[in-house]
Amino acid sequence: MRLARDGVRLVTRSLTDAAASVDVEVRLDHAGDSDVTVDVALAACGAEVARTRMTVTRDADRIGTGTLTVAGPRPWSAEHPFLYDCTVTVSSGDDRLDSDAFRVGLRTVTANARDGLVVNGKPVLLRGACVHHDHGVLGAATFRDAEFRRARILKEQGFNAIRSAHNPLSRDALDACDEVGLYVMDELWDSWLEQKTAHDLADLDDRQWLTGRPATSRYISPCPVRCHRCTATACWGRLRRNEGLHDGEDPRPSIGRTARAGG
């Protein structure tokens, strides 16, 4: 029995000066022959501020759910990117089976036609840049130090957001955005309905994308799933770029199609 890959999801459902309510979902891998206990705790500056315990039974679907209630929360935003330390422990009796630790912020994200993007109840104007995954002479590999260096430079130059161009950001890049305070639009790729190569998935219609048919779900699902504990992610999307429009073609589909606001 172990934690599933990207199996811990935290969603801030409500956030006020007095308290924050955070929904927790934990997915486990491999069926065991006994019930297991999952403990999830949040700490700030070394002091525990919230804890929830859930029991996952052997005849369940291996998903545990709970709620963390944080008194006097410190919200995360681009201006004040405060992060809590989260620990997750899976145990059976006195035996610890698995554990994980990461940093996470508390924030709410919504979007509407009047205010646009709203973070923690306040409208936010994005000052962003399109960031490709490579690091110049370092190449296309991900280096944690390089990701943090780039994020710090962007923040120092006045940016508060980035769009990943044209692939989902690496885990190190997402961590860097959490730490320095940069909102993220995580892009799947820069195609929509027109194929660039013979075997890409751009020819799938919108209904197939939204329902996530088996042929495409393995490409689409990991993008939002791995962001479930990334505070900086504000939305996910896929974009069709402007080049290649034909005479008389409606340019409006060239606008990025956002999948959903970040949870």
C-alpha cells in the first residue's frame, strides 16, 4: 500500500480572516488486506495548525477524504506567497507504510465575466510572459536551480504570472512559482483543431476533449492532476496560435481555450 502518484489533492473551499476550510483527498495504490489510516497535517513556521485523519477500508475505492480547518489563515497570493508545510502519512497499526511532504498555500480562485480572474475574493490583473521549457545553453532538461533563478528574475522585473509555452511546466518550475509568487496558466500544447503533425491529437473535437475519451485521457489528465497541490496554478488550457489562418477564416478560435480555473 502506498500513496498514488500525484495522489494528494488539497482544495481551499473557503477562506476568511477567521478561518480556512480545505478539502483533502488522498488516493492510494495497491489493494491491501487491512484497513489503513491516513494522517494529513499542516504546519506554519514549525508549529502544527491543522490535522485530519481518515480511514481507508480494504473494500473501498482506495480514496480517503477529510477536511482541514485552519484558524487565522495566511492566504497565498503573488504579492504574499506564504506556504504551509504539509505532511501525509499512511499507516497500518504501528507500521508506517508511506509518507510525503510538500509545501502548499491557501487561496481561492474563481473567474467571471465582470471581474475576470479573482484570487482570494479580489480581482487580479495578470502581468505575464510566455515561458518555454528550455534554459538556453542548458538545454531542455529541468534543473531546479535554473527554474528558481528564472522565476526570481521574472518576479523582480515586475511579472506576476507565466504561461507555459507550449508544454506543461515541470514540477520544479511549479514549485518555483509557488515560492516566489507567480500565477500559472499551465498549457497542454499549442494546437487546437488543426493538426501540425500526422499523429497529434489536434483533430479531436471539443466534445471528445471535454469527455476525455480513453485515447486522450492519458495525455490530458496528468496536467491538472499534478497541479492539485500547486498553489500557483490559476488555470489550464490549450491554445491555437494565429499563424496559418486562411483567407476568410474566423480568427476568434485563435484565442486560447481555458479548460477550467484552478482548484
